Amino acid sequence: MQCIENLNEPLVQSALTGLYDRNIEPMITHYNFCTNGSRYAGEAGIPTIGFGPSKKTLAHTRDERIALNEIEKALEGYAGIISRLYPMER
């Protein structure tokens, strides 16, 4: 299975804009660990992004840990992404 990054995909653009709205500069890269995204994007063909707190080198390891401020920043990021994917009428 191959991961293809298409930064012009509408889902990606909406997510990036939501993050930028919250003054979050995401690192655009790939995961070197397994997620359910491999099923959704790879097998089912569903556009998929990954966004989360902490460092990817700590994810799914014996020493996995995260600082409270990283969780708070991720919550802001999730709110930004959601606000762009599902805008509310004002």
C-alpha cells in the first residue's frame, strides 16, 4: 500500500486552513506507525488525514507520553479543523 500526499485535496485544504486559523503550523509528513487511516485511505479509498498531539516518534511506543500543553494545542487544532469542515450558520 502506498500513501499519497495530495495537498490540493479539499479535505486537506480545509484542515490546513482550520489549523492556520488557530495559529497552528502543522508539520506535513507521513506516519511511520500504523493507524486506522491505512484501512480508510488505503483500502476503502476515503480521503484521510492524520492530526494529533505530541511527537510521532513517541506514538504507540513503550515510552509514549504527552504534555498537557500539547493536548491543549491539539484541542485547538481539532476545533479549527471541525470549524472548517462543518461551518455553522451565523
